[in-house]
Amino acid sequence: MNIKVIVDKCVGCTLCVKVCPFGAISMQGKKAVIDLDKCTLCGACVETCKFGAIEIKRTSKQTENIQDYKGVWVFGEQKKGVVQPVVFELLGKARELAQKLHTDVSCVLIGHNVKARAQELIQRGADTVYIVDSADLENFLDEPYSKILTHLARKYRPEVLLCGATFIGRALVSRVAVKLHTGLTADCTGLDIDPKEKLLLQTRPAFGGNIMATIITKNFRPQMATVRHKVMKEIEVDASRKGKIIEETFDKPFFASRTKILDIVEEVGSTVNLAEADIIVSGGRGMRGPENFPLLEELAQTINGAVGASRAAVDSGWMPYSHQVGQTGKTVCPKIYFACGISGQIQHLVGMQSSKIIVAINQDPQAPIFNVATYGIVGDLFQVVPLLTKEFKKALNK
Amino acid sequence: MNIIVCIKQVPDTTQVRIDPQTNTLVREGVQSIINPFDMYAIEEGVRLKEKYGGKTTVITMGPPQAENALRDAIALGCDEAILVSDRAFAGSDTLATSYTLTAAIKKIREFDMIICGKQASDGDTAQVGPGISAHLDIPQVTYVKKIEEIKDKTATVERMTEEGFEILKTPLPCLITVVKEINEPRIPSLKGMMRAKKATITSWKAIDLEIEEVRLGLNGSPTQVVKIFTPAPRPKGQIFDGPADEAAHKLAQALKDILQ
């Protein structure tokens, strides 16, 4: 194998002994010695050693002992102790993948006082929930979360590791994939198992949604992917489902973070979280000014939606950037997307064209938005939108 | 303060079309531009230098013509530019790319902050920035919408979240990825454009870097693309015309069941 202790540099501090998930390192005469029968070349010791005394030369073009990697994992993202909806969607998909792989589903839940959530994760599809609980882990921080997830993946060796393509998820697993030296596919909209080779088929849009690409990670494990909100189906809650809850303990150094949180600011309005919204009502240049956005807010409220905006509306200062949908804003795929006074420039389309239903309201019948619209109304939005709000109120008995 | 800005030259995705016959991307005639998010990274790198002094170095990995993107960055105020280019890097996925860029950054050696755009508009992965910080084992803050201040080798920044933002404090050196809200990129000045024209671009090949060959390019990339296809076109839509109240009524009826 390609791991060695540089004896001159080793000071006998035993940090590596403690960090090795496989108990492969012992001290002999105040120097670290690696038991090559137990070592999996996971690299945990290399990172921990402060003296650069352990070296791995990577010549192999695949993960060592690749056949030992089993199980489908989901990262259980939580905020303020609340498991994020995308996790349930991933668990639903993970069940389907695990069935095809004849394996089981595990969920990793990192946070503080989160143990009570484990049962729900089991009811929603997990067979095992790994819990890492500490006051230091209450809020997401890149360093401790990635260290812990990396360590658990090394210890238990899942073949698949899924994570929501959220702000947190994308920052977290990018780091984990590098530490594990494996492949990571971003922002998947489709996941399946290749029936012959049992590989994870990861399908995602590229070039702003102009093409779709299916990607595999053939020789490295785990096969890692982040998955978009709202594209996978959660399974029905089954209160009779049984599963294991395993609490993992870590030494303090794992919780250390050089980055500190000074404050968490939640912007007013529950309608901001576009990623999780089932319905989005967006406005563009045709809104003519910020004073007209309450029209959209009223419609959104009536049908339980969030308010979005095109780049034109954001750049004009009518709406904050956090509402922007499109290439330089957010990518969304709600059940229904209302584009009001949005012409449908490609920069906007790439951010919303995977929405299930698109409704376009625009004065210009030639506007490109009508090319992607499921339903369209050619007309004055200042007339149409209030009427629509009224109609929905009637139809929904509100 | 020494800043490194990582940029990528991308095809202007707003111009990319699909050849319906061959089902492949028509790249001909498509302009190459600096990835839109990297424009904010460049601007922030230049502003920090203007405020705190020091030097802003822009770096890219790509084919030889990516030099144009570097010259554009110099026109916008970057001081030095490095092109990391070698056939050995071809086919790199995000792991191999972040590994290679890390090797180049290690060669630059002195830096206080690395700034990347949130993601590139062609691949949309948002993985290379965090990948670099993982390789370098430095703190990272993604989706930064504001740098509040830099004092005593510590940066206070605002990170966008789904619900709002967080205020974080991180020691330097660190890596940040930035979103559009952070600034408004300037237009290149005439002086900048003259400078860009004359500037010497440093070029590094694989042999100039301390790297393992097995980790480069296609060979060093765990992910591989097995299939490319065009998404199914959206079915033709239905237009409700007639008076506004009638149209609104029809639309509400069409959507009623989904909403309930």
C-alpha cells in the first residue's frame, strides 16, 4: 500500500491513533505504526497529523476495497432543529435506490437536541439514523459538519451519499467529496440505478438547462450527489416503520470551527424561501414599479405561494435580490410558476423552465415566455392579476 | 492584503443552441465570456485591494484562449494574471479542477483571501470554490453577499441563506464565494484596457506545478459523463383569450384541482 509514516517527523503525539476510524494505528516506541491489514487509506490520519508525518501516495485509480461500500445515505439537513423538507424527498428517492441495490437507507442527522427527530426520519424511509448531537453543532458550520460527515462516511462506507442542493448542502458536500477523494454531481434532477453495473445514474441539467447529462462515478465511493428541491417524491409517513438510532460521539477537536456565527438574520416575510415554495408568483419589468408588487403578494397569499422577481425587477431596485429567479439568481422548480410581466429572456428561463406548470401573463403575444407556458393570458396584468386573485378566492372558498 | 480571484471562461449560455439533427451543442459562433458570477468576484477583489492596499491576482484554468478572460480581468483592475493551461488538464471534473487550481495557488504562496464566483454558468456546480478550500484546509464562506469589514486578519461577512443571511467572522486566509448582491461590477476604464493589452500573462503548465499526474484531467476525475441528451420540449401551451375576466376565470378553473 501507499501509506507511510515519516519516522523523523513523527513526534509521538497519538492524534492519529485517536482519529483512525479503523483502529489501524498504534504507537511503538513513541512512533506511529500503521497496521496495513486494517488501514483503508481513508486519509483521516494524514489530515490530523500536525507534523506532516503521514503520507499517502495515490496511484490507484479506484477507492480501496470498493466492494465493501454498501448502503444509501441521506444527509439530514436541519435548521433550528427542524429537518428540511428536501430531506424527506431524498429519503423517498433513497428507498427506491436502495431497493434496486438490495441495501438499506441511512440518514445522518447533525445538530443539537435533534434526537427527537430521528423517529420521523425512520417513518419517512430511513432504516438507520446516525445522530451527532452537541451544543457546538446547533447551527451549520462548514468545518465541523464536513469533518463529521467525512469521518462517518469513512467509518461506515456508504456506496451512495445524497444531499439537498441547498445553500448548506452545496457548501458541505463539496468539501466532503474532496476529503473522501470521490466524485460529486451537483444539482441532480434524476437519479436511478444502472441495472447491470449497479451504479448510480445521476442526471442533471447543464448549460443553463439546454442539455441534460447523465453522470456516473464508477471507480470511487461513495457516489455523491446533491439533488434539487421539489423533484423527488417523498414517501408516505409510515408510523409502523422500525429502524435503528445510533448516537455517534466525537472528541471536541471535531467540533472546532475557525469561522464563527455572529448572527442569523431571518428576513421578514415567510414568502422569501423560493426553493421550498410549491407556487411562485413572479413579476418582471411589466410591473412598472415596486408599488405594484402588492398585487402579486395578494395573489401569492391567496394560493399559498412565494413572490419572485426577474432580474429586470431586481436590478431596478423593486425587489430584493433574494427574490431573483434566473441565471444570476435562484433556480426553482415549483408546481406552478406565474410569470407576470416577464418577457422570458433565456436568463430568466434557465431559472424556472423546469417548473411543472408555467403560467404567463403578458401584454405582448410575441413574448418568448409564451413558448414555455402551459397556460397563457395575453393581456394587461394590472387587470388580469386582481381578477385572478378574485377567481382563486372564489374557487378555493376563501 | 493579497487577493486571488479564480475565474472561468464559459460559453455565453444565452447563445447556446442545440442542433436538432445531431442533438449536440452548437458552439460555433458562441462567444466566450467571463462567467457572470466571476465578474462580482473580480470587482470585489479589486475593491478590497483599493481599500486595504496589496495586490489582486486573477487566475484561471482553461485552454490557451482563456487568456482573453484574464486580460478582461486586468482591464477591470486586477494586477496580475496567471493562466493554468495544459493538455493534461483536459477533461477535469470539479475534483481535478480544484486540485489543479490548489497547486497553482500554493505556488503563488502568499494570499489573504481567495474569491470565487458562486458557481459557473455552464456547469452550475458551485463545487470548485469549496473544493479549493478543502484542499488548502482553510476556512470557507459560500454565497457571500457582503464583506462588512476586514480587521486584524479577520473578515466579517454576510452569507446568504434560504431564509435571509448569517453574519460570520472568519480568520484570514480564507476562501469566499460571492453572489450578485455583493457589488455592481464596474465598466473597464480606457486605461485599464490599455494595460490589459500590454500585460504579461504568466502561464503555468503541469510541469510548473507540484502535482501528481494521476490526479489530473480526465484520469484524475472520478465522475464521467455517460450520456448527453436534450430535455423533452415542453408541450404546447394553451392561451386563454377573450375579455380579462373570462380568461382569469378559465385559468382559475384549470388550476383549481392542483391548488386544492
